[in-house]
Amino acid sequence: MKAAVVSAFDKPPRYENFPDPVATQRDELVVDVVAAALHPRVRSQANGSHYASTGELPLVPGIDAVVRDTKGKLYYALLDDTALGTMAQRTIIEKDRSLALPKDADSVAVAAAINPVMSSWVALRHRIRFKRGSRVLVLGATGSAGRMAIQVAKRFGAKEVIGAGRNPQRLNELVALGADSVLTVDRLDQASHVDIVIDYVWGEPSSKGMVDLLTHRSDRGKDLTWIQIGSMAGPSAEIFSAALRSTRTQIVGSGIGSVARNDFRKEALKIAKAVTAGDFDICTQTVPLTDVETAWTQTQDDNKRVVFLP
């Protein structure tokens, strides 16, 4: 079969031959891939930088997809880090990690949306005790996952959602998604009243932004939860001890390993239903899998999630 194949971590995948999948366990199914999205998580898998990477080469990247079984039934499937991901004509899924989809489900929308929606959805459901009426700041709000986080926070009953990012023009677009206000990342002192920060940025912007926010906090006895989800600006951030000691702040991470595997599956089913119901504003760009090498290296529009069609 044909697939996007990673042969070296410092090179993009190439469209070439890969061995046909063979199911070896009772709960496995060989399925046709209908649509597979290019998430930041998939890029880190393909370059070997993700903490869950096995280091095995060659590999086919892809951690989820909309797939079709031999009877024509559609599923959304989650995969672990394996040498055979979803960016291929066919792949192997586990029955207990797949969700049946309606016949009329928009395969591209489901493939594009569930992963970025899940990042904030699971964080607010399983990593903290989210309360209706909370005030939320989304740091990195102009990216695909950040745009979804605004919608998720509003869906869960946030009283106020602030979108923060670098690009003023793209920030202004967030109001239509439910953001009550927007800020550039150098003005986080103006969000000193928030209860929760959902952080997709990390690195130096988060380090500086945390100090700006905490030092301007009018009520330092009020709880603040900083949820670290993504690291677009860097894998590490300098955290100043005085800022933490002088306020009631906790930092938690949300991702693979911090949430039970079965919880991801349960929430994915709810998200799939919401996506198929049209509850989220989703921007996508479809690309034939044959063009994976070119699409991988092109500058991407952060507003749109690339979805490969095998």
C-alpha cells in the first residue's frame, strides 16, 4: 500500500510504499483511512521530539483518523505511538479505541476537530475542577487548538473568555467564536483577574506572561490554575519562585499520561457527537496524501487544520 513514510527524523515524510497492515490481535481491525489530520502532535511524532516517541524508524505518522471498515461503516479511531499510524491507505485500529460515526458524518471535520477540541475539553474535565462562571485566558488562542479552547470554555459555562496571541488581526477574529476580549501576549497584566489559563505556548512568552499576570493580581489570595498543554514557543519555561510564592497558583499539565486512556475515549465520543452536530467552528484544508511531502514543508495557516485524504 501507499503511505506517508518517515525514514529520518530530520526529513519530512514521503509518499511511498509501506507493508500492508495485518491484524494480529483479536480486538484489532484493518481499515481504510478516509481522512487523517496533521496535528502539531503528529509533527512531533514524525520528528522524534515528542515525549511518547518510540524512536522506531521507518514509521507512518498519524495518531487519529476517520476510517471505514470492510462493511462500509465509519469510525473515528485513536492510535498509540506505533510504526503504523493513520497517514496511509490502510491502518490497524483497536475496537475499544474506535467510535462509530453516523453515516452522514463530515469525515474531514471530524478528523480535523476532535484532537484540538480534546486538548482543552479533557483538561477542563479531568485535570482540574472546572466551575461554571470561571474566567478563562487562552494563551495561544489564534491556533487551531486555541480557537477550539475558546469554544469549549464557553460551552462549559465560562463567565469570561480572553483570547491571547501575537497577531492582532487574527485575535480580532476570535470574538466571533465567543471570546469576550482579546490581548496580545505582552499585555497579560490586563488579565490578572482570571481563574484559569489554558497555555498552548509555553517557552519565554509564558514565562514573562506569568510574571506579568501574577504581579498585577489584585487579589493574591484568589486561586489561579495554569494548565500547560502545548509548547509552540519552546519546550521549557523559566518559572520565577517569588511569583509562585506570593500568589495562590498551581501549574498542571494535560496530555498523554496525565489522563486515563479510557477517559480520552469517553470524552472523544462526546466530542464526536458535538462536532457532527455542527457545534464547533472548524477551519480545514484538505490535501491529497500524495502531496504530503510538499504540504509538510509549506507554511501553514494556523487557523486551518490540514487533513490528508489517502
